[in-house]
Amino acid sequence: MAANALPQGSSAVVTGAGGALGRAISFRLGSDGFAVGVLGRESAHLRETADLLTQNRVPHRVLPVDLRDGAALDAALSETEEELGPLGALVNNAAIYPSTPLFDISQAEFEDVVRVNQTAYFLAAQGASRRMAERGTGAIVNIGSITFHGGWANLASYVTTKGAAVGMTRALARELGPLGIRVNGVSPGAFPTKAEEIHESPAQYSAWVIDRQSLKRRGTDAELAAVVSFLVSPDSSFVTGQTINVDGGWIME
């Protein structure tokens, strides 16, 4: 697809845009022709994403927002449309992932993970789809995780919310399809990002990952972003309600 073609609309919102995967997704959608609203809590990290977009002449808007604040999140969606044009795509990417043994997870910690990884996904999708419905077109991608398919020790809160993302993707796809809005998911495998800092030995963890993958190398952020790009583009115009594993052949189903 040509870089100046605007798939589904003129603007896209990416949450968690300050992280490695969010940055790659923002860059790819910008390369595809979207103006990009980059959302996240850490202003410094968002600035790195903004610098990349500026260097590549991608129209964008930096929107620091705590995704726990539903009103602020909805205001960011409105600001994106006002500054960058009609919202054509939303990528729910932001997540937190405390590594805590089950018996040590407090109610406060669990509920905080739910607020960021689940409630914010729902509110962003609700707000985005309400705007998309006015034009009868749009695409939403929810970033999940292969941990949902295999379970993961010490990540019960995180895995629970990623399972919810899969369920929400299906429910919203069913309800929004008649309105011309597609909803899909992407479940990344173990990409080399800051998330790996929760492991005691990143090198050993990397070897462990490669041993479990069919493809014997680590994936790149750009490879994940390419799948997101496909799911918000006209090339996937007859695809909705699906979650695609991007994991080098780790989980096969």
C-alpha cells in the first residue's frame, strides 16, 4: 500500500506509544499514511517516539495521559481527531506486567493491572468506535500476549487481562461489524524489549525463548508492527474477530 494512502481514515491512536513495540507500531502506521496520536504516561519515552516520527515527517500529536483516567483518555481521542483528522485506527498496546507470585499479589496490584490492561482497552475501544461509527468505517487492534495461551507463573494478573483482551476482541467484532468497524488482536511472543528486565538473566531467557520457537531467532519490533499494519489496512478488509500470534512459531493453534 502506498505511503500516502490513508487506510480507514487519516489518524490513528497508539496507546503505550513510548515503549519499543508501541514506537514501532506508531512508526509503521505513520509510514502507511496515518497521522498518529501517540499516547502514554511517560513523557520522556513519548518524546523519543515523537522524535522518530518527526525525523520521518510523520504528522503526529504527543498526548501524555494516564490510561487509568477514563475522562483523560477520551479527551485524548477527541484531541487526536481535532488536530490530526478523523480517527481511522486504534491500537490498544499499553500494558503493565508486575512479576509477582500468586500468593503475594495484593488486591490493589491486581486491580491496577486490570485498570491499565483491561479497563483502558475497553474505554479506548468504546470511545474510538463511537467516533468511527459516525463514518461507518474503522479498525481496532488489541495487543494481547501468547502468555494467555500457555499460562505463565508469577504473571497471573497480566495473563488474566490478556485473556480478557481476546474475549473483548471477539465481542466487539461481533457488535461493531454491522457498523463497518473491524476489531482484531495480535498476540506477540517474546520480543526483546524492556519487559525482559523482569528476568534474572536476560541472556538465559533469550536462549530459552529461541529453544521454544520454531524459528530460531528473536523477532523484531518491525515484524510485529507489520502485522498490526495489515490488520488496520484495506488488505484485511474481510478479517475481524481474530487474534494472530506473532511469536516465531511458539504457540500453534
